[in-house]
Amino acid sequence: MSSQAIAYQGDTPVAARQDQLDAWIVQSTGQGGYATEGPCPACGHHTAQTVSPQAPIEAESTAEALPPERRTTRQFRCACPVEHPARPSAATTGCGRWWLAAVEPWGDGAGPGAGWRLSAQVDPLVGRAAAELSAAAAVELSSARAVAEKWLPGLAALYGLFAIAGTVAGKDAVAHLSTGARVAVFLVFAAGTLLAALSIAAGYRAAFGWLRVGKGDDVGTDEKLLAWYQAKRNQAVGSIGARLRTALLTALGSLVCLIVALGIVWLGPAGTP
């Protein structure tokens, strides 16, 4: 059978037809979850997948039981045990294809699998949310990340400025100042260095930060899945913007501290001989 297997294609979407999904068996596992199994729409080999009502999958579900009229859309991936040509060693199962389908009520409750079925009719927005649910919980919103990345060289340059200022405001440079002025230079310079470090940290978190949204959230229906999807995107963009604002404000504060410290060095009161 493996000699007839199609070539492996990693992370490749396929459009499942209803006649292909009609061969699948869908059984409720209770608490909004489902156990599904049937032939892969691409390679035709038997595969199975559990539909969890939570994001990400938890060991024990706390979601409420679903009303029978609800639909649950998910991304399904082939996990057949058949060896497919060109499959990389890191992939131990499947032909690499995935498809979208929705669990929906079906039948009169008689016979194996009756009561639920997989439907090929998937709302586009719900489909995007289902694909996002199957991705890593950490969201990388490329457009927002790219904006934050552009600020990193400038933020990193702050340390260079403080290195130069440290030379200018060294021990010899403040030797002529009064004790109070030297203490003020130290405190202001230390505050500026701390703000510079916070600015760089916030900038890197904005550019490369890892946001986990919705761990354990109930996504047992398409309505709840869409709410999770919107919250995830809004919180991701909002957190990047907040971190970038923090980076810019702390950068400005560090520059102010640097200017104040240099001002004290140049204009501060001289010590008593």
C-alpha cells in the first residue's frame, strides 16, 4: 500500500468534499469534545483526531455541554501511519495535508456515528480562527512586530550614549564638584541607565515577544471560537503597542537623565577646596 501512497507535502491545505467527509465517524466524548476518524481527503488512508472544546488542549475539560444545534469548526491534519514518499524524518505520520471541517448535528441518533457528522461547509472567518487555534499559542503578528523591530537599533544605541557619557562624567570629571552634586550625578546617571535598560527590554519584547492568549478558554462552538480569535488578535496588537510606548517613554526618560547628569557636571557647584 505504501508504494501507492502520494508524496508527502508538509503543511499543505486541501479542500475536503462532503462525500469524503461523509465516511467519517464522529462521536461525542462529552463536555463539548468529539472523537473523529475516517479517510484522509488527500491520501485516502485512515486517520483520527480529537476535537477539544478548549484552547489549548487540556488534560481535563471544564467546558459546558453543547446544545445540539451548535457547530464546531476545526483544522484537521492527516495522521495516517502509512509511509509517504519524501516525508522528512521529523514527521512520523501523515501525508502532510490538512483541511477544515465543522462538526454538526446529523442523523436521528441511530447507528454508529449518528448524531454528529463532519461538514465541508465552513465559514471563511471561522476557518481562519480554527487555523489560528491549531497554530502555536504564541502569536507573531508580523506587521506589528516589524514596526517594533525598526526601533531596536535606536534603543540599543542608548547604551552607547551612556558609555560615552560615563567617560565624560567619570571620577575625574566630577572631582571638582561638591559632595551633594556628585551624589546627584550618580543618582541621575543610575536612574537613566535603569530607564535605558527598561527601554531596550520593552523594545525587544515588543519586537519578539511571545504572547499566550486563551489558555484553557472554552472554544467548543464556532461562536466561542470567533470570540477567542478576536480577543487573541486584539490583545496581541494592544500588547505590542503598549510595550513599544513603554520603550519610547523610558528611552526619552533616560535621555533626560543623561542631559541632567551632564548639566550638573558642567554647571554644578564646585566643592570647597
